[in-house]
Amino acid sequence: MSDPLVRLDIKDRIATVTLNDPERRNPITGNAMINSLLDTFTQVQADPEISVMILTGADPAFCAGGDIKEMHDPESIFRKEPLAAAQSYVDGVQRLPLALYNMDIPTIAAVNGAAVGAGCDLTMMCDMRIASEKAKFGEVFLNLGIIPGDAGSWFMLRRLGHQKAADLTFSGRMVEADEALELGMVLEVVSHDKLMERARERAAVIASKPPRAVRVAKRLMRNAERMDLPDFLNSAAAYQALMHQTEDHHEAVSAFIEKRKPNFTGR
């Protein structure tokens, strides 16, 4: 455990990070959740023994996003003068999308309950999402007269496309788990008691791959989001040349030829 607000469990190259303020439905404002998450993400990113991260919440919710009661507090970020409020976003919640975007390992959101506002956006910041039958998603900012200040629009457009992202953003409606599957917000919906087991099954597949290659593959996908094709091809060629020289690549080829299970060492 790295912090009472965030639980961290590491096993079999899989890091499981749990938002742990269940009585308040795991908000990311009004407590120290943002800093706790950032500290945990830094620890996970720096550990070469970790190949994949699962992000979930302590039941009954995944993450309630911003604490609405805090919005009514005259001392909160929501009542600061504009320049100070903008800087509070930069120094606060906007560090979460940067941390998750820059993480070199794949990330899986195991959405166990309501993911609302910034909580919904937090799921979109992950590479993949699996939902419990109890999961709900809501891009509800407009209902409160505000907009996604945490890069939610950036991620949602890329995950769902313009039309679906526009519908969810402008309606501010809640989406049940089954509709989230239809929209492509999640890979699958499973029974609530099987959620973490299924998330770990998916994570275990990733964790079984050569660790360095997993991280480089994640970097390559990140490059693909912002590069044009010629620059991307140069990047892919350089990364591939590096992969050719790894011990894990040689082990994978030998194991394939010898019809045995490979033993990857991360070298």
C-alpha cells in the first residue's frame, strides 16, 4: 500500500491500483487522491518488473470524479479567480492524463461501478476498459455548467470517434454497461464478482510477453497518435532494430523453433 487513498498490489508482473475512498465513491477532488495516484503511477512506471497495470475502484463506485460539495465551497478551485483556477487545473487534475498517457506499460480500467465526470475520463485515459454489469459511465460536466477540464474530450474523441463523443458530451447522460459495450467504450461486460478475475486474465496475457517489447509497443502506439506516416515509419524502423538485439527476441525465436514455452527475462 502506497497510501490509504490508493492501494497498490504487485504480483506476477501485474500492478493493481485501487482508488480507495469508497464511502465518498472515490472522488479525485476534495481529498489527496490526485497526488496519491500520481505517486503510485510514478512507482509503477519506474518498476521494470511490472508489465501491465489494472486501475479500479473500491466498491461500490469506480470514481465519482469531482466532489460536487467542494464546488460549493468558496475556498475551492471552482471559486478561484480565472488565472488561479486555470493554474490549479494544470498543477492538479491535468497531471493525471499526462501520467497515464506517458506510461510505457499497457493500462486496463476495471470499471466496477459508476464512473462519472472525471471518473469517466479516467477510464478513457486507460488503453482498455472492462466493465462490471454494475458499471455506469457519465460525461456529465455540462449538467453542472462546466466542461471537461481534465483532457476528457481529447481521449473520448480518440476512443469513440467524434459522433459518439459528441453525443455523450452534449447530452450529459449516463450510460449503462450494456450500452457502453455497444458504443465501444469497453471491451466486454462481465458479472460483478468476475470483474477482477477477468481483468487479471487479460493482464496476464500481456505480462507473459517480453517486457521490453511490451513497453516499446506501447510507445509505438503513442507515437502513432501524433505522427504522420513517414515519421512514424522511421520511428518503427528504429524501435524494431533495437528489438532485434534483445535476448528476449532471440529466446522467442528459439522457443518457437524448438516448440517450447519461452522464458523471457526482460533483457
